[in-house]
Amino acid sequence: MNEKLEKTNGQFNMAGFLSFINKWGTVIAIFLLVLFFTLAMPSFSSPSNLLTILRSISIVTVIAIGLTISLTVNGLDLSIGSTATFTDSLVVSMFVWYSMSTVTSIVAAVAIALIVGAVNAFLIVKVKIPDLLATLSTMFIFEGVAMTYTGGGSISEGMPRLDGTPTEGVLPPTFDFIGKAPYIIIIMLLVVAVVHIFLNHTKHGRYLYVVGGNIEAARLSGIAVDRYRTFAYILSAFFAALGGIMLASRIGSAQINAGAGYLMPAVAAAFIGLSFGGKGKPNAIGTFVGAVLVGVLENGLVMMSVPYYSLNIVKGAVLALALASTYYYKKN
Amino acid sequence: MGQQKRTKLEMKNISIEFPGVKALSNVDFEVESGRIHALVGANGAGKSTLMKVLSGAYDHYTGSIFINDKEVNIRTPRDAKELGIDIVYQEVDVALIPYLDVAENIMLDILVNKMKGKQFVNWREVHASARRVLDRLGIKLDTRKLAQDLTLAEKQMVLIARAIAEERRFLILDEPTAPLSNKETKELFRIVRDLAYNQDVGVIFISHRLPELFEICEDITVMKDGQLVTRRKMEGLDGKQIVELMLGKKMDEEYLKHNVEIGETIFEVKNLSEKDDAVKDINIHVRSGEIIGIAGLVGAGKTELCKTIFGALPIKSGKIKLHNNLLNIKNPHIAVQQGLALVPEERRKEGVLVEEPVYSNLSAASLSNFTGSLSFLKPHKERVAAVKMIGDLGIKTPNENQKVAFLSGGNQQKVAVGKWLMADAEIYIFDEPTKGVDVGAKSDIFDLIGHLAGLGKGSIYASSELSEILAITDRIYVMYDGEIVKELLTSETNEEEILYYSTGGN
Ligand SMILES: Nc1ncnc2c1ncn2[C@@H]1O[C@H](COP(=O)(O)OP(=O)(O)OP(=O)(O)O)[C@@H](O)[C@H]1O
Ligand SMILES: [Mg+2]
């Protein structure tokens, strides 16, 4: 409907142009980057490389989707990286140390990881600690919990338990599939689609946005505000845990702080996604597009042999630019 | 006082557009210092926008502004302030800083703009100055109280205090009386007269309460649909004519109450007290089809009563019964499930989601009516209902997708009311629902409340506007100091009697 307004209104070309850039800036940026990298290195847009990019962003996207849900209620969950690490350790230990079955391990690991969400919700909703501080604390707590659980080291096939008992458990082949293309990509796309539908087409999704928009108005509208905030943090932990499972399958072991590196790209993806399509609020597809932008950039730069230690400069700068397009426009 | 040279302020050919909305087209406006000028028009006519232009809130308008025939450039609030023009905004909570105290809020301009080279603040002096300003307004208010803890009326008074803290040539008051009752309004008018007649300030006064205009204004400008309708002396005009100029059609000033059969008692409140005794020992009942009024001055506890019944404030003791079932209302969520609805007083803070479109605001309290299996939304049904409510209440918006932030104040209020009129409740509680709403829309709201009564619903209508209470209720409870001091039959009472009891007489 907004497009219609702009078209009928000839005088608003400049404003229309700005708002077009704001809405589709991320998509345009992706397009230009792909064009640039392809010109520089034709192999960049080969199907196999594009698949590589999608595979490389799968875990980030799933974790970022959880973050997106916490953003809908106007919160910010910083503990997602730790939750992913924790789940990674849990699930690998169940396979390697206890030789449990695939389904049991995954379900149990995710269920235990939901504790992080519950603790976050308790601290934020009941104790009323600001979200950023509460999840900063739990980020450290569960990073520590994961490390304590693994005895400060990694777990992989053939390694003995902490008490020295030898182990025979292996990661089952079915589990390996989760981290491989195309399955990992399919999981990501499914998560994005389901959460998109949930947020936009169900009552509960709408309530999450209402709570995030004006908590007092939501409360007086009869919405069970505390319940929905709790729900958001649990969902956030759930998707972080799912990301942790994918991570475990991908690297085939439990590593110290394996999930920590996903926090910043996830935050970047979710915030870049805010402006997608002119929504101006957290949304699943925007987050996915944000993750694609980050992924394309990283892949292209690596192919152009930019040293890994300099990548962050470019990634940070792109994040700043994307955020600028969101917020600078908002200011007007 | 002697005949000094008056300052003349003119706006010529002012136009401004927002995406999809031409808010002002070629408006001319003129005021003189030392006079009180009424600016009226229906909701969304462009009053606030015109005054925002004058006070430097927008820089993308076209047209020119002159002071004493000399063109001036106003593009920022600072430009306006330097020319001696200040405004009290319609949306009070936007203009106050919630976590600063009363004194800091009142002295904000001085703290921000007049510090010159000084680096340290003399807090004692700030509080003393704030106190002096409040005394001028005759307000007793602790200057150390935080703005976020004030009632709406108090917030309004703090904003007025801020505007008069410094000397001004022109002062714009955008619906300053909307949250005030007669008593505070009288006090404000005393100040306004003093500013105009003794200090030669030009006052521009926006209000939807016509009697007020006759009380203090000498000149009047009427706007409609972003255009100037007329500018003239107040003399010789009557209320009917003003309404006709505003709405472009004739309208009866008197509202005709619906004729509704009143049935059995359906809702009962017994010995209800709020946790901190904001309201004490409340006993009221509502019959089916009945509209009861809650009258009282600002601060009498009307809002607190509404919120306590609705579970938005904690209950200390007492019983609430609906259809003879005891309700245990611990929070608004339960209240709504049990069949209560509350239109809260502070629309921006409590009623609307300003960043969301009109349609999803309207459906926010009745979303379950628009969902199918698995809680999936039925967007078409939702929009149809929203569009109907937009029509019923005459909400002025380009379409149902417009963000509420972009609606005029009165139209935001209509959204806040419409949201609950769409919900299915047994008992509707209205807390000052017509605040900032124009006369035409007011009678639309009354009609919808009357319609609910016709369906056998009960309504509780709290307002400091006695004329409204007298127009639409069947029975009135008068509050004073957190208690109900009198029950009156609307058909057998009048303003004087209600006022008598609401000021503590018995
Ligand atoms: N920032 C904005 N973006 C889009 N439309 C706007 C914006 N500000 C105002 N408008 C529109 O301009 C018109 C005039 O609004 P304005 O606030 O001046 O009305 P008003 O006369 O003050 O009404 P009220 O009595 O309800 O306060 C309205 O239709 C409103 O929706
Ligand atoms: Mg206005």
C-alpha cells in the first residue's frame, strides 16, 4: 500500500527514493556484492559456491531467528551463543559418553538447553532485570556451565569421560546428515518459513509484536504480557539450541565456546533484517536476508584472499552501513 | 494598562505534506499579542500541524511567517523560541522526560539553552524557580516527584508551567484543558488572562470544548481539511455556528440519549479498596443496558477506580460479581477473559501502539474473533472489521494501514476507543473516552455506547466533563478523595448538584 502512495504522489520522489533504499537496501547490497564478486572471480556465482554460502549461513540464521523472536517483545537475548555451545556439548556427550540414540539425544539436549530460556525469562520477567544485563549474566553462566560439564576441554569420538572411563559411543550417521547440505539448508529454510508464518499469521505472533510495541497498552488490552515474554525467551533458547545441534553435527565434536562466534553475526543479521521490506520491526525473512548479506560478504572476501584477521573490519563496516540505512531513515 | 504597540504575527500561504497526506494547503493565519485566539476544527483538520509549523517542529513546509511585517525564518524549535514563540504540545507524555523530576522538566529549556558558560547546576535555585512557577499556577506539586509518576492532569500542568517559566511573546496551547476538570481549567484561564492582558502575550488556544472558547477567546480561526475556513472576532458567533463551520454541516448540540430498557443488576462491586487506598470501600452496581457515570474532580480517584475494577491496580479487599459469579480479577488478562473492557485514560501510554497500523490497533483487544484453527489469523475479516470501525467513528486516516503515530490526537483517541468497541464484553469501562475528540465524533462515540446498552451491556463512564455525564448516563456516582460520596439519578440532578458533592460537600 505504501508503494501505491508514493507512485500517486509525484512530488515525493526524493522521499520515495529514500524509503525505497531503506526497504530494499539489503537486497540491493546483496545483488551488488554478488555482481562485484562475480566480475572479480567468475567462480563466485557457480552453483556449488552459492550452495556453500547457504550452508555456511545456516547455523547463524537459525540462531538469529531465535534472537529475532526475543527482539519482537523488545528484548535482546545475548545468551544465544552460550546456549548453542551448551547444546553442542550436551548432545555430543550423550552420543560419545553415553551412547544414546539420535532422537533421545537431540530431544534431551534441546530440552535441557531450554533451561537457559527459562532462567532468562525468570530474571527478566519476574526479577525485572533489564534484558541486556540478564542475558549477559546468563551468557557467562552457561558458557561456564558448558565448560564445567566438559571439564574445560572438548569432546570427540574415542575420548574418555571426565573420570577416565573409556567410551565407545560414536556420532550416528543419521546425525551427521543434519550438518550436511542439502539437509542443513533445508532445516534453515524450514525454520525461517515456520517462524515467518508464526509471527505474521497467528494470533500469538501478533501478541508478541503488541507486547514489544507498547507493553502497557498490551497489558491493558488483556494480553497475558508476562506469559508472552517468557514464551519469547524460551523460543529464543530453543532456536539457539537447534543451532547448537546443527553445529555439533557440522563439526562432529564439542568444542569450547564453539557457539560464541555466532552471537555477533546473528545480531547483525537480525538488525539488518529490521528494515527489510519496510517492516521496521524484527522479522524472520529479513533476518534470513541479513544473514545472506553477511554470508556473501564473508565468502567473497575469503575467495579474494583477504586474510581472515582482516575480515572483521569489512564485516563490521557493512553492519554499520546497513544499520545506518535503517536508522538514518527512521530519524526522518 | 497603557495602549502599547501590539506585536502582529502572520503566517501566509502555509502548506505541508506528509507521505499520502496533504495536511495543510495554503493556510493563512494571524494573531496579535495581548489577545486570546481560538483555533478550532474537527479532528485531523490540521490545527496541531499548523501550530507545529509555527513552533519550528517541521522544516519542510512552504509559505512564510512574519512578525510585525518582517519575514522571519522558523525551521527549528530553537528559531521559534528565540522569537518568543512557545508551544504546549497536545501529546503531553511526548514532551516530558519521564525520569527527570518536576523541577527539571519545568526548567528544561533554561537548563538546556540558558546555561551559557556555566557548567554546574544550582539545583536549589532550579527547584526554587520551579516552585515559583507552580505557585503562579496555584498548583501544589512536589517538585522532586518524577514525571513518570504524575497523573495525566499533573503532567499537563507541568508542561504549562514549563511554557510560562520564561517570558514569551506568543504561547500556543494545544488542547491544554483536555485532561483537566473545571477547577484546574479555571486556574489555567486565570493565568492565560494574566499573560494576555497584563504581560501582552498572544495566546493561541486549541480546544474541542466550545464553552471554553466563549469564556476566554476574543478571536477565532476555524480550519477544515487542512484549509482555513474563516478568521473573525468571537463576538456574534454561537456554538451551533462554530460547529457548522467546523464540520461543514449542521448538527444538534444536544445529544439524544438512546431509549433503552434497563434490566436486572448484572455487575456488582462491593467494598472494593485498592492496595494503597487510592480508592476505598467502593460500592457500585450496574444493570443490564444501563450506563452509569463516575463523576469527580481530577484526582478524586476515577481512573484508579476504573483500573482497580479492571485488575490493573492491585486489590486490597472487596468483591466483584458479574451475573452473580464472584470474579477473581488479578490482572487485566483475567478481567478481559471474564468479560470486562477498559478504555484507559492515557491513550499514548496505555491505549494505542503508535508504531503499528490502525487496523492491528483496532483488533488488538479482540484478536480471538479474527482467528481460525491453530490461532491462524483471518486477515480479511480483521481488515473488514477495522474498516467498518474507521467508518463508524469517522477516524481520519488515508487507509487502515496508516501508522497510528501519523494520526491526529483526536483520531488516535478514536482508535483507542474503537479497539474496545470491537471487543465482546459484558461491562465496558470508559475512562475519559472523548478526550480531544471533536463534537461530531463525540456523538458517534455516544451512539456506539448507546448501541452497546441496547444490546444489554453495562457501561461505566468516568469523566470530568459533567455535560457528557449528564448527556449519556442513567445514574451517577460522585467521587471525592477516593471514595464514592453520592449516588444520583441523572434525570433528577444537574451540574451544580454534582459539583457540590464532588468538592466534598454533603
Ligand atoms: N507526521 C505525519 N505523517 C502523516 N500524516 C500526518 C502527520 N502529522 C499529521 N498528519 C495528518 O495531518 C492531518 C492533520 O493533523 P493534525 O494533527 O494537525 O490535526 P488536528 O487538527 O490537530 O486534530 P486533533 O483535533 O485530532 O488534534 C491529519 O490527517 C493527520 O493524520
Ligand atoms: Mg491536534
